[in-house]
Amino acid sequence: MEIFKSWDVIGDAVIQRATHPRHFGIIDKPVVSDGRKNFIGEFGDILNKQISKVNEIQLTSDELTQKLAVTPNEVNIHDVMIAAEKAQLALNFTRTIRDKLITAYQTLINLR
Amino acid sequence: MGMFLSIDTSASGLSAFRLKMDVVANNIANVNTTRTPEGGPYKRQRVVFAPRDTKVRFKSPFLPNVLKPVIGTGVRVLRVEKDDAPFRLVWDPTHPDAIKSGPKAGYVEMPNVNVVTEMTDMIAISRSYEANAMMIEHSKSIFNTALQIGRST
């Protein structure tokens, strides 16, 4: 039987966090009660996932550019340009998010 | 709805019109071709477009997803079909492919390609291509405008 604190319960989803693994109840991931399996997860995990997605976009663009150089008849020029633009937009987005994160961190650091 | 849905949609338009341009180029190049592997003169080719549908469709009316209005994801080329319009007849008895006998003897069947039609098609295609490219450009600027919201602190 698990005992949850009242602030860990939102609706029927229960979130339990351990700030340190040596603390009681070693649970790294948020616990979700039955019925709601689609709990999103930690912000860091989401961020990492998104960054790897951005990396995938960059790799696609790279691959298309190489194809254009090696076998120019097999790719459309607009596909290459669009992949490059997508890569740039995704990178811009990532940069904006990173700037936001750093701003948030600095705000927290300068509390005193 | 993804991050780049409108860009992908416009990209499909770019590919489709690019192919249509290739077909028009082929038609113009073959405007005087009187001999083809399947026999007879060259037949003009046309491109048939259809909306692109990435989702699986069921015919059952009881599935709720069927009724949902979904944004399309662009265009695709269904097929390249041949135009069955009658051939042009040109009087040229010395031509090697001239009709030897019958009421049309002495005439040569020329492809049913009208260069003027192909040229107007070409202009329309190049404008459509431009429109799709413009669409991508504006999707980009919308994306960047949205990013500006986060940047201005």
C-alpha cells in the first residue's frame, strides 16, 4: 500500500517525487494512478526529446544536401531548401527556448 | 497539426507542379513526334491531381473520426494520363510516316499537342509554383513572428 500526500494528488493522477534517491520511497518517475497513463513527464525529459527531434531535422537536411551533391537527379531542389529552412527554424526555436531557460535560471540565481 | 504542417503541404504542391512542368516540357519536346513504340504519333500527356490523404479511411459511418473535419495535407499526383483528342493532319506525302492509302492518303498524323495550350499551361504552372513557394515563405515568417513573442523580454 502506498501513502500519498495531499498535494501529490491532482484529480485522479498521483505524482510522487523523490528529490534524492537516498530519501524514503525511491521513485524517480512520477507515479500515475490507473486510468491516466498519458502523464506527460518531467520537463527535462520533454526538452531532451525535443532537442533530439531538432537534431533529426538537422540530419535530414544534411542527408538531402549530400544527396544533392552526389546524385542531383534524385532530389528536388525545393526539398533540399525546405529541409534546410526547417532545420534553421527548429534551431531558432531551440535557441529561443534555451534563452528563456537561462533567463529563468538567472532570475532564480539572483533572488537575494 | 504539426509544427511544419503548412510547409509540408506547400512542399507537396511544389513537387506536384514540378512534375507537371516536366510533363509539359515533354509535350512540347514531342510536338513533332510521329513515331512511338506503341504505334501512331505521340499522344499529349496530362497530369491528374488528387488531395493527399495520409490517414486511413474507413467506410463505416459509425466511426466518429470519419465525421471530423480534417485539414488536408497537400496534393499528390494520381496518374499521368494520355489525351485522346484527334490528331492534327498535315499534308506531306513525302513524309516517311504519311498515310499510304484510304481517304486520308498523303496526310501525316501529327501529335495532338498544341504549343499555345502548352505555353499557357506552363505560365499557369510557374505561377502556381510561385504561389506555393510564397506560402512557404509566409509560413516561415509566421513561425518567426511567433518566436518573437518569446524573445521580447
